[in-house]
Amino acid sequence: MFVDVAAEPEKAIAVGVAALRAGSVVAIPTETVYGLSADATNQSAVDRIFQVKRRPGHNPLICHCSDLAMVNRYATLDPISRKLAEQFWPGPLTLVLDANPANRLPERTTAGLATVAIRIPVGFSGDLIRSFGRPLAAPSANLSGRVSATTAQHVEREFGDDIPLTLDGGPTRIGVESTILMVRGGKLELLRPGGLPIEDIERSVGLRVAAPRSDMKIVAPGMLTSHYAPRASVRLNAIHVEPHEALIKCGSVSVRGEATCQRVYDLSPDGDLSEVAARLYSTLKQTDEDGMTAVAIVPIRNDGIGLALNDRIARAAAPRDLMPE
Ligand code: TXA
Ligand code: MG
């Protein structure tokens, strides 16, 4: 079942809460990408997420909360994390925090780690969690290793009837996943670049963001393997395009070979990075729909959200024998 969040907001919340209470998986829009959500405190509901997503069981989920009071039930915030939370939540920032040992989430949700990844999302999904009263475990709504969904139609195409309820909030605003950060020993470690630019984070706390230390127990899987991948092969930093390839470009500058290539996709005619982010995943999925077998992508600026975009397209281009499943 689909419910249009903008047309019927009360109904969307009511059916969403009922389905979550019943232990179902519900696809929800967030400001970043669509999530496959379930009651984070219900082990069998969370099991179902892993099944439909075909996600490796050792990979923990992000818990989405409605407010800091809910976060405090499950985790403790060090002073730097608290400052980041106050400044950037609700928003596209996930913090890996020490789990509250007195109130553990099921092992399926956290993969038995002593930490828990938490964020407070913007808008409808925050309202849904508030009405539900419990955190929602929600990975991105795509098969493991594939490109994340930024529309309800993407969710439908990927999962069909495997998901009983999709709350359709239209295209997501940001279009790439949240930035994941962990504070350890007073240092900021970036586990995944995402929708919140690290420049904003560094300015807020006056500290540099660094790469994670190598003793991280869990490295976000997208950090090692092919991930976010369309079916087509992907070639990066293209300054020309071959006749057998499709071109993904960004702005009006013409690219050598463009006139004779398979197809041209323009992520943002004005070269606007936010628009590039909002359209990247739907464009990668479109190349699949259009039956493209090889895609060349022009260089994309690496500042602001560009860091996340370059991270994702590099993983889309990684050798496929490193796929997680
Ligand atoms: O924007 C987002 O973050 C979206 C929306 C739905 O909120 N969610 C999302 O979830 O991207 P997912 O499961 O696709 O990515 C979450 C990442 C995984 O790579 C996982 O390994 C990492 O977070 N993660 C979860 N718990 C962790 C922990 N305790 N320590 C380190 N990494 C963790
Ligand atoms: Mg994901």
C-alpha cells in the first residue's frame, strides 16, 4: 500500500504507526533518502529489514529518534557530540554514540556493538517517530550494495510486494545519505561523508574532521566495497565519452564525444551541487531503466556535499567482485 504524505498526512501517520506497532517494515521518506524502517526495539521486526534488504547481519542499523529525550534513553552524548546534536539535529548527521548499557537495543539493531548510530531526521519521519514513541531502525531503502532510493517509485521497483506499506513523501530533498561521525578521545572521525558538509561540522566545533582510526570495529560497508552501484559499469572523471557509453554530466559545457554517445544525462544544467546531489541516484537508476551498459561521469567538485558525491560515485565505479552480498 502507498499513502501520499502530502495529500493525507494524518492518515500517513496513523497507518504508519499501526504497521510499526504490528512489527511490519514501513518505507519512509527522510530528508536524505528513503529508509526501510521498523521498531528498533523489536528484534523480529528488525530481522525482517535484514531479510528484505538482503543485508549482511553483521552490519548495524541507524536508529532514528524524534528528539534528544529519546536519544538519551539509548545512548550517552559526550560534550562534542552534544554540541553537534544541538546544532545539526534534526538533520542529515548520524552520530555513533556509546550505547546506554542499562537500556540495550536488540543485538540485531546494533550488531551487538557497544555503540549505536543515531540521528534525528527532518520533517515527516520525525513526526512519525514522535507519534510512534519509539526509535525506528532504518537503513536506506535499497537492496544491499545498490543505489539508495530517493523516490517512493524507486522503493516500489526494488522491493515490489515485499514491503507492505510505503509512505510517499515525493523526491527526497538532499538525495544522499547522512554524514556519519564518531567522536573518540575528543577527535572527530568521519565514517561516511554525506548530506551535512564537513566544513559546517568543523566550523561548528572548531575541530578538524579526520579519517577513522584503523581499529574501528565496524567500517561502514560502503567504505570498502562496491556500493551504490547501478548495473552499468561506471567510469569516473571522464573528459570524453565513447560511442558505447552514456554520459552523466553537470552543466552546459560540452564533452568530447557527446554527440555520438548512447545518451546524455545532465545532473544540473546550472552546475548547482545541491541539485546534483538531489538527482544523482535517480539518474544512476535511470541509466538502468534505459538499459545503458557503460556510463562515463564528468569530474564533480569535491567541496561541501561534493565530498559525499565523489565518495558515492567512486564506490559505484569500484570492482563488482567486491559486492557485499
Ligand atoms: O541518511 C541516512 O543515513 C539513511 C536514512 C534512511 O536515514 N540511512 C542509511 O542507513 O544510510 P544505512 O544502513 O544504509 O547506512 C548506515 C551505516 C552503515 O554503513 C552501518 O555500517 C553504519 O551506518 N553504522 C551503523 N551503526 C554503526 C556503529 N555503531 N558504528 C559504526 N557504523 C555504524
Ligand atoms: Mg545504505
